[in-house]
Amino acid sequence: MVRRPDGMNVFEFAVLSGLRATQLNRGCTPRVPPSAKTAVTAQHEVAARQIVASAPAAGSDPVE
């Protein structure tokens, strides 16, 4: 089991890990040593703070 970082809630950890796992499945290069499963690799990346959430770009149109 991968421990989430202090200060990050469970929902944020799950969403970031899921989005990163999708990127890894599409062929992105892992930023930590890869595991057998991409979801676990994504969780390790988020736990190591290699992946962080970013705010939408200023002036961008909201999605309708």
C-alpha cells in the first residue's frame, strides 16, 4: 500500500494517481522506478511529489 503525502487528502491523491496512470498507459515516461502495474507506479509518483496538481491557465475558457 502506498502512503499518500501529508497534507494531501484522499480524493486528491486518488484523482491525481488516476490521471497519471492514464498518461503512463498512453506511453509517458515514469518519473520513478516502474512497478508491474501502472496504477502503482502512478501512486508512487504522486507520493514522491513528482506529480502535482496545477491550476487552469489564466484567461482560459471554462469547459461547457
